[in-house]
Amino acid sequence: MKKKTAPSCSIVDETLPLSHKLTKLFWVLGPAFTRWAESHMHEKGLTPQRLRLMWPLLENGPMMMSALRDELGVTATNITAMVDVLEKDKMVARKPHPTDRRATMIAITPKAEKLLTENCGEFRDRVAGIFSGFAKTQQEQLFALLMKMREALIERDVLEDGELCQKTASKKKKRA
């Protein structure tokens, strides 16, 4: 069997600045990783995008639509569409805010909670398998570099400080 060889690509083009090559690599790897994760999602009704929305609800309890929008870094229109689909599938429910009648809370349903708690660990393990070819020190280095990238995005107001760290963020909010 003939071994696949990597086609020539601009990511390794020595004439490009390294920062441009990194940008191209992120553009390619982000969607590819999402496809990888989706290929390992075996549970009906769950996708990585749905998990991304429901996980903060599972960890933090019901949240205002605006807080969920900010947590995920998406637009109001986008969060409304995502919640609409999950509500239709009985994965989340809209509830009135206990003190602000203008606000709506989004809560995870028992159906979704059961699905998440029973299947997320397995799913995370399957997806994390992509890093099995990395030595522990390489994983630690990659993690440190990506956290540095996260900090750069926070400094540029692209990410909120709480993203990726929902529990920490909600503890900070409670202290304030």
C-alpha cells in the first residue's frame, strides 16, 4: 500500500511570516477538530455545539439568556436560535426569572441532564484520544501555549475571562 504524502501547502511555505502560517493552521485545525469531535458523538440529539451550550447550564444551573450568550461568545440571534432548537428537542426549557419579569432563564431539562451525565465522560474520552500520540510533556506545552492564546484573545476583548472556566467565573460573580 502506498503511503500518503502531504501535499505542498502554504502553511510550510518558508516565504510566509510565521504568524501567517499559524493563522492558516488555526483556520484549518479548528473546523477539522470539530469534525473529529462530531464523528465521535454517538448519542442521538447531542452534538459538540449542543454540548457547548448545555454544559454551562449543567455546571451552573439556570442562566439568563444574555449570560449564556456572553458565556459562549455568540450573538443574541445565535443564542436564540440555539435555545429554540434545544427547547424543541426538550433539552432546555425557558423559565421566568424569579425577580425580573423581563428576563428569561434557560434551564437544562432532566432529559438532557441524564443524557449529559451518562454520556459526556465517554464522549470526552473518545475525542481526547486524538492527543494520545502526544507525550505528556507535549500535551502540557500545547495546553500552556493555547492558554496563552486564550489570554491574547481576552486582552483583545474577543473572549470573556470566564470562557473555558465556567465554575471559576460563576464563583467570581457570586463573590461580587
